[in-house]
Amino acid sequence: MRGSERRELVLSAAAEVFGERGYVGATTDAVARAAGVSQPYVVRMFGSKAALFEAVLERSLDRLLETFRSAAAEVGRSSPGQQELAACVGRNYVDLLRDRGILLSLMQAFMLGADPEIGPIARAGWIRVYRTLRDEIGLTPEAVVDVLSGGMLINTLVGVRLAADWEEPDVRELLETALPTKVGILRELADPDASGT
Amino acid sequence: MRGSERRELVLSAAAEVFGERGYVGATTDAVARAAGVSQPYVVRMFGSKAALFEAVLERSLDRLLETFRSAAAEVGRSSPGQQELAACVGRNYVDLLRDRGILLSLMQAFMLGADPEIGPIARAGWIRVYRTLRDEIGLTPEAVVDVLSGGMLINTLVGVRLAADWEEPDVRELLETALPTKVGILRELADPDASGT
DNA sequence: GTCTATAGGGCGATAGAC
DNA sequence: GTCTATCGCCCTATAGAC
């Protein structure tokens, strides 16, 4: 395995662990275990836990923005309306959930805006998201806010793992209202064995 | 000062600290300092850090649901439509931001759904929010989802402290689009001295 | 009730072998 | 490049005085 591959392996594992436990709650040892390497190696590879988290955020943001761009390219040939654009961005966004850790690690960073190191990075990321949706995708500010609102609700529903209470009828009603066509993904995330039922 | 007052003092301080740093990142020492008491006393008062966090969540959820109910009472006499109800709930929700810590401590709990202790509590809280909005306030599931979407966006914008970059024009545009009439509150939260400018 | 002092455990980071 | 061993710090929780 080449160095770049091992680096990507650790980054992917770290995104999941940071997404689940938050920046402070995640341990470099848990990341190392998830990646199948030793704890000191994780630290040595990135210099520090903080630097590892920043690398995770950069990678997650890149994937998110790429997803937005490919969504725009999907419907872009026919100069679509705001609603069509926003709907397509939303669909691709939900598919991102399959790559556990990307959206949740970003969300964990967003909740640490008061941190003197992470805060500025999180705000810069948030601004990049806004500009990409407005300038590259071509959404109006109002449409961007709608997309972001739905996205933050989805992030929260995934973060709280509400689908774990799927047997509860009100949970089903809420999830099916919030994600009319994409509930299956949430159920997969809550319980990998329940995807087919 | 009576015991119940001191308890409320510690709970209020804890809500802010947990909201800013997350459950793991918050230290009982920081809570104690914010409340002006000693660190061991905070632990003794609630038994453990986990029990303190759970008390914070219970208090925060109670205040949130009370806010929803008072919003409904505000417009309730004239059997209002869904849009009017949802708008009133949204207005009162934003006013809750003045009580720093309430919404953010809940949000921090929502991001820890994978935690075996906090996860079930967070999910139960989420379900109570949904049922209150649907059954007591009388919103349709679709209207509840709209209210929750906007709420999660606001929580995230406050958590990331985007208003700290107020001099950035795109930040102004985003915040004024997301909270047309209530931007002042975000600016107060970002910088207590900037409320009048 | 509330404090000071401190024990005990976990985690990030370093040293150094291979 | 990758590991094992370990240091030193910080944080929760306990002991015990007042």
C-alpha cells in the first residue's frame, strides 16, 4: 500500500470517528483502530490531532462542493429553474450520507465555532458552501437558504440517529415527511442489516 | 442564596459551557468557574458530569417546549392557519437564542446520537419536540418539518458563530436572508458590544 | 453546604527500535 | 514507514476539613 493510500485510509476512518464523537470526544486511538494502524502513527502522520481534524474537514468540504457541482452538471444543460436545481442538489446531498463521516464531521466542526482554532476554519468552510451554491450552481440567496435548511435538518436527524427508533410510528412519519424518497438511506445508517426490509 | 437558586445558577452556566464546547469538550471546572463555585461542588451537586448534562438537557427541552406553547397561545384564539402558526413559532424560537446555551446544548446532544447514554435521551427529546409541534401546536407534519429545518439552520449558524464574520458581505447576505427580521440577535451573540450598530 | 487537596485514569505526544 | 513503550498533562471524582 502506498503512502497516499494509507493517508486516505486514515482520513476516511478519522472522518467517521470525528463525525460520531465530535472533535474532543474522538481519540486518536479510536481513529487508529478504525484504520488498522497504531495510535502514534496517526499522530505522526498528521503532526497532531488538531491537524488531523483540519485535514478531515478539508477533505469533507471538497467532497461536499464536488457533489454540489456534479448535481448542477446533471441538470445544467437546459438552464433549469431554481426549484429544479435545488431539488437536484438536495438529492445528491442525501446520497453523500452513504459516505458516513463527511457530513457529520463538518457538522461537528460547525458546532465548535467558539473554538479559537476550529471556529475560523468552520466559518470559512460555511462561506465557501454559500458561495458555491450561489455563484457556481446559480441559486438565489433564498434558494440557498432553503437548501441549507433542509441539509441541516438532515444532518441533525442523522447525527441523533433518529432512525434507530424506526419502530416508533411518529419517527416514521417525521422521517418520511423530511426525506420523502430517501428514507432508505437513513435506515441503512441506523442499522446496516435493515436495508432490505 | 437558597439551594434551588444555586442549582439553577449552575445549570444555566453549564448550558452555556456545554453549548459552546460540546459534552466532552466542556469541563466541570469551566462550568464551576462560570457559576462561581468550586469544581468538586459541581460534581457533588449532580453526582457526575453525565448527570449534569442530562439535567441541562431536561431544562433546555422544557424551555423549548414552553416557548412553542406560548407561541401557539399568542395566535391561538383565532384558529390561525398553518403559515401563521409556523411563523409565530419561528419568531419565538429565535428569541430563545438570547438565553445562550439552551438551543446549543440541545444541538450538541443531537450530534451525539451514537453515544449509548446520550443517544437515547437525545432521540426521546427530538420525538417530544415533534409531537409538541404537531399535537399541541397543531401543525401538519409538513409544517413541522419546515419549522424544524429553519430551526436547525439557525442553530448551526449560531453554533458556527458566522456573525463573527459580519464584515464579510456574503455573510451579511446569508444571515439577512435566513433571518430577515432577527439578524440583530445573531450580532449580539457574536459580539455583545455590536448590538447597537 | 461548600471548600481544598489529591487520587486515579485516560489521552496526546514523544523516544527510539526495526 | 511503522511499530512498542512510555511520559506528562488534564480532567473527573473522592476524601475530608470547616
